[in-house]
Amino acid sequence: MAECEAKSEVTGSVWKIVTEVGQQVEAGDTIMIIESMKMEIPVVAEESGTIKAFLVKEETPVTEGQVVAVLES
Amino acid sequence: MSADRKTEGSPETRRVRLEREFAARQAKALAMGGAERIARRTAAGVLNARSRIDGLLDPESFIESGLFGVSSSRAEDRDRSAADGKITGFGRIEGREVAVVSNDFTVMGASSSSTNGRKIAHAKRVATQRGLPLIFLGESSGARMPDHMGSRGMGTLLGNDPTQYVRMRETPWASATLGLSFGSSSWYAVLSDFCVVRKGAVLAVSSSLLASLAIGEAVDPQDLGGWKLHAEVTGFADMVVETDEEALAAIRNFLSYLPSHCNEAPPELAVPEGSGADMANVIDLLPEKRTQVYDVRKIIRAIVDKDSFFELKPRFGKVGVTGLSRIGGRTVGIIANNPLSKGGALDTDACEKITSFLVLCDSFNIPVVLLVDTPGFAIGTDAERKRAPGKIMNFMQALQMFSMPKISVVLRKSYGQAYLNMGGGRNSDEVAAWPTAEVSFMDPTFAVKVVHGLSPGDAGFDEAFASMSKDSEVWDMAGAYAVQSVIEPHTTRDYLIRMLEVHRSRMTNGVGQHLLRAWPTSY
């Protein structure tokens, strides 16, 4: 099992986490949505895997490149 | 009787002797670095330099130049330097002539030498003078040692060609990095108009061993120059593939969109059946809510000829989508904002990517279509540190100097300076807008804050926002003829086919001015 990180590609704040720990996701699936520049910008899974942990909560401010979730693939 | 062994004996004997010698020398050259090395590569699933040429070119079309070249610096290397490690020649792709340089890593690591330097120079000279695309299949350990050592080595081997690294884009260059690639093999890769990298390959200035010696710490080759670095960080990789075969197919595909040289229009192909079939519902690909994002590539694929979208640098500067395509059978460059990434706010990577794409299209007579949905340029301290003003102006200058037809279609947002960079106003030959377009100096939410000092949730915000948003609708702009057309989304493909025909460069037989031909290949 390899771990992979999901990162926010924008500075903003976590608007909505749309997955749960333990949930299986496919590459391209939305894990959570960041609000930035008045837009809803998804954090998507780069690879298929299972959500192992979230490193942020809803309304947490995030910066560009910040790891927001860890997946096991 | 003559002592000359070439002419000794009867004509029959002489012919046999000449044939035997030729066959022996030919077999030795074609054996490359030996059966054992070739077998190791085959076992690893990697093609050799000659099988790569076979996979690249039309069958039986290769004519080699320099088969009998060997090391000319050191006599002791002559017997182990088949074709001197770089196989060069000419062949055809889809019936069109091309020039090829294929590095043979089994021969002295395909290191650069005096003889193979002359072979590459010849291939480049012929390609440039005769109008042939030039292809580099890269895998080289760099400069040959010890040939280059000392002042005699330097004086003899380097700097003798003042045009060695000049790109004037007379003809397209395409490269594949298919193994360890250092020195000139990397230089030619990044000088090319298209650079495909196979996973597992390394494209770097020098080897990880040399880098480790220089900086005193272990360096992982993939960190130094692996596919992920070049796909996502440097942007050098236009495409990443899993196998050699896929890389060769990618080069063939890339060249199918391009003319053989800068003085002709790109080839035209038949329009595939089913093209435009998804246009009826194209509006459904655009979210109704203005804060929601979507993948603009779905809209691109609906508009262009079926399966013709050839995306470049998909993992770099993802806010900007660039790719070659065909519309109505003719090559068209697509530049689009992708709201899926960063909401479509253009960052410096996207600026570089779009600039280099404009240079490619301008150099090889390819019109562009810009699909616009951007809230503007990404701003903030990070953008300024990455020299955003310079990148934005490089992009802008490239667009204004672009001499082929350019048509801009505003799908949704077009704000501020980004409105100009994406072809707004007179920065394209035609501007069309979907009825969903909103054009203004800044996002109405920010404008309400700047003008009225109100934030969402404040009393009066909603009214002020509604007023500010109404002024952003496209109809006033159409009324002033600042967009030439408002088009229904499902008619976009037909509109573009027709308008690209109107704007065809008839006066020059489809050839542009190439004002960007000497611009860099990376920024």
C-alpha cells in the first residue's frame, strides 16, 4: 500500500468535505471543495485509493500546495 | 599487374571481394553495441536505436547517412563505435520526408563526439535547407570522455558550429526522451517544438552521479530529471508516455498537425464521422451557477473534429489548456482557460505555456481559437515573486505579434487584463460570446466591495451585486460592436468552421509572418 497526498492547488478555505475517511475514491473524484476567489474549487484524487485521513476541517484556511488529505492506494 | 587489392583479379573476383567487405562492415555497424546489450534492453521492454527508427518511420522508408561513421578522436575506439553511437538519416512519416537522429546508448552511451556531431549537423542542415521536420530520439550520456578533456579536446570538439543551438523554426523539431539523457541530448529535447518523455527516462544537464559529486549529496535521478518533474514543474514535457512505442506514435501524431516547413500551410485531413455530434447539448457542460467549475476540455472535444484534440503539457500550468486540433479538417490551435484548475485564474505557469504555444502556432501557420472563462490573473505575493507582470506581458506581446487568424469565444467570465490576453477587443480577428458571457474589469463581488464597501451578508450587498452583475452581461458589449457576434453555444463549431474560412490567409497561401520564430522554446 502506497500513500499519496492530496493537495490544494489554491489559497482559500475549505468549504465542504464531500468524502469520508475510509471511503474508496477513483482518480479524478472530488475529495473536498476549497472556496477561493469566490469560486468552488475541487481537490481531486490524483490516483484511485482509500481516504486515510483529512488534515483540515471545513472552514480551515489553506495555502497553495498544502496537503489536505492522505490516501492509500 | 596492379598491386591495388581493390582492382586485383578478375571482375568477378573483385565484385565478390567488394561485396564481402561491404557486408562485413555493414553487419558490424548494424550490430550496434553487441547482441548482449541489445538483449538486455529487449528484456527490459526498451527498444534499441534502430528499432525505434523502424517504429517511427513508414516501412522501408529509412535511408541512412553515416552508417560507417566511427570515433575519429581515438584510434582505439574505432572498432567499438558503430555508427559512432548516433544513427542519422531520412525517412517518411505518412509519406512525408523527415530527418532523424536516434541515439544508440549501446555504443559508448551514445556520447557526443566529433564524428556524430558532424552527423547531427548534417541532418539539421538538410532538414533546414530542404524543409523537413527533424526528430531527435534522445538517450545519451553526454559528452564523450576522455575525448572532450583538456584544451585540445575542448578546442577540437566544442564550439565549431555557431548555429548549433539556434532555433529559427524553419521546420518543426520533435523529440522523445527515451532513457538517460544528458548534455546535448537534453539541449535538443528542450529546443524542440514537441518533447515527449517516457516514464523512467531522465532529462537533465548532467547525470545524478556528477550532480552528487558536485554538491556532495546523493541525488535521485528521478528528482533530477524524471517525468514528473518535467510534466508538472518545468513544463518541458509536452506529453508523458509509458513506452517507447507510445512516444514514437506521439511524434507521428504531433507531426500530422504540422506543415513540413514554415512556408506551407498544415495538411488537411478528412473530417471524421461523428464530428460535432455532441454540440446540441454543449451548454450543459457549463454549470449554471457562476461559482462552480468544470473541465473546459469537454467543451473543446465537443467542438473540434472527433478525437482530434492533441493536448500539450496537460499537467503543467493546468489553468491554461493548450493543444492542437482540427476543425473542419484543418489544423487549429486551441487555447482555453480551465476553471477546473484554480477557478480559471491564470498563473505564471499558464502564461508561459500559452506563450510557447502561440510561438509554435505562429511559426507553423496554425490559426488559434481562444475559449475564455477566467476571473483574471492570479494575484498575490506568490504571483509577483514568480514575475507575473513579465509573464503576462510576454503572453500579451506574443498574442499581438501572432500573425495567423485568431478567434476568441467568451464562454463565461472575462475580466480585466486577462480579457485582453485572451483575445478581447482588437486582440483577435473576431470575438464571439455565448449569451452566458460576463465581461468586466473585475469580478462583481470584488467590485461591490471596492465601490460600495459591502461584503456578502451586508445590508444592500445583494442589490449592489445584482446591479454590478447586470452591467457585466454581454449584450451592451455586442451593442457597441466590441464583440462581433453573440452565438448560441450549439452553433459554436459551425461558427468557427465558417469564420476560420472567412479569415483564411489567402494572400499568402495560408502562410503567416512568423514574427515569433526566434522566441525561446522555454521560459
